[in-house]
Amino acid sequence: DDQHLFSMMADVLIEKDGRPFPDYSEFQGKPVNVDGPTQERLREVLAGRRKICMYDSKMHAANDVVHFKAEENEERLILPFYAFMFWEDWRQQLFAMRFVRDNLVYND
């Protein structure tokens, strides 16, 4: 349910659970487990950010391909795509990352 995920993100942003907004240093050397609770994985992804791209039903219905444009100044996107995306189901996230790793090749 998309609303559940957006609600969870809002809870992190407003510090609903009483913890301060996450900072990068919280996770350096101690990352959240890939199969950890969704809220904890979301806190890690949001560390230092106020907005991320969530692959929800609206994005799924509107796009056959998700493309991150990085060519305004002929610059390249150096970060992996999953640095900008979050999946509520960690199994789907692993599938997407492995699919890209194993099937897409970038030729310069």
C-alpha cells in the first residue's frame, strides 16, 4: 500500500518516534540489515535527505523505464540507481539491484 509507505516516511521526517532525524554518521560502519524492518531501512536511506524517489504504484503505471538524466553539463551519474530509490519489500529491492547488475551493461 503506497499510503503506508508515504506515511512511514512522514513519520521519520517529523521524528514521530522521538528519535532525531537520521544523520549519515548513525549508519557508518553499522548499516541496517538488508532484511531489517522497513522503517529502519527507510531511516537509513533518508539520512541527510528530506526527499527520495519511491517506486510506488503511480510511478509503476506511468513509466516503462525509469531514467535518471545526468547530461546537462555532460556529467555522468556516478552513483548507482538504487542510491535514489527505496522499495518497501526488501526482496523486490534485491531483485532489482541484481537484475541491473547481471543484465544491463553500460558502454561508454
